[in-house]
Amino acid sequence: MSKKKPELKKPLHPERLQKVMEEVEELQSIFNTTRADIQMVQDWGRKKPGYQFWRRLYARTIFSHIDGFCFCLKQIARHWHNQWDQTLSRAEVAIIHEESHSLTDNGRAKTRPLYQGSEKNLRFAIKIFTRVMELSFKLKTEEEGFRAYKKGIEIRNRITHPKKNDYLIITDKELKILDIALGWWIETYMGLFSEMEKKRKALAKETQVKGE
């Protein structure tokens, strides 16, 4: 007769509350630091509005900021999954690790980096983070800002892998697209952060009630 596996012990609510507070503060810090980088590029660029170096740096900095934030969301989701809720699938965990696995001809396991692309990565990071954290936030993908975000990815990719010199030029129209994309992303972050604050306050209230 097989032994029954012991049930996973849920941590006390105060511990979860503390962890939520730590995650919120760390995400805020990361967002503020990398957002300040973008602001510095913007301020410097205003002094040389037609300087292509600034425009290219602006595009790269925006998407480095967004991609880095998505990485943090995925790591938090993985940690929350491992410690408490076990809500992620094996495929989702593998994607968080950004790895794919296969066998070589001689039967050895091989790991390779897995790249999903910025848009897929953003959708995935938001989806698993909000699910694990039990947030009601939904990514707004029907807005002009999201369309600008997708076009901004194309601009960033084009200047990162230029096929000819003209591909390195960012026009005034494309610069406006980058501005709109950045505005959409900041609004997205603020909405997500608002939901995280609601979660933190709900856990704090629940902890207080249980302690009475």
C-alpha cells in the first residue's frame, strides 16, 4: 500500500503579506530606475532633436525597460508558484526559465535558450503574474497605444539588425510612435501597480481580522 503524500503546508498570511509588500517595493524600484534612464535619454534628446543617435538610444532604452520588467514579473510568478500556489503548468515554468530541451543523436539531454519575442513575452508575463497573484488586471490590447507598442518593436528590431544604412534612421513619425508606445506602457504599469496595491491591502485586512 502506497503512503499518502503529505499535504503542502500553506504559510501564514502574515508571511504572504510581507512577501507581497517586498515584491511591490522591488518592482517599484526597478520600474523607477529604468524609467529614469528613459527620462535622461528624453531630456538629452530634446537638446538635439534631430540627432539619430538619441532616437536609436531612445527606442532601445524603452524596450529594454519593458523587457526587463517582464523578466521580473516572470521570476516573481515562479517564486510564488514554488512557495505557495503551484498554479503554473510545466510548460509555463519552462518558458519562464527561457529554456527548451531536446536530445542529441547520442541520447544526451540538451538545453537551448528560448526566445519568444517581446510582444509574446509581455502577454505571457502579465498573464501568469496576474493569475498567480490573483489580480483582476487585464492587458489592454485594443488601444492605439498597444498598436504603437507593436510598431515600436518593429522599429527597435530594425535598428538592431539593419540590412542597410537607411534602416538606422528613425523618422519624426516613428519617434511619435515610440512616444505613444511609452505612454501606453506607463499607463499599463500604473494599472498593474494599482491592482497589486489592492492585493496588498486585502491581505493586510485579512491578516488583521484573523489576528483579532
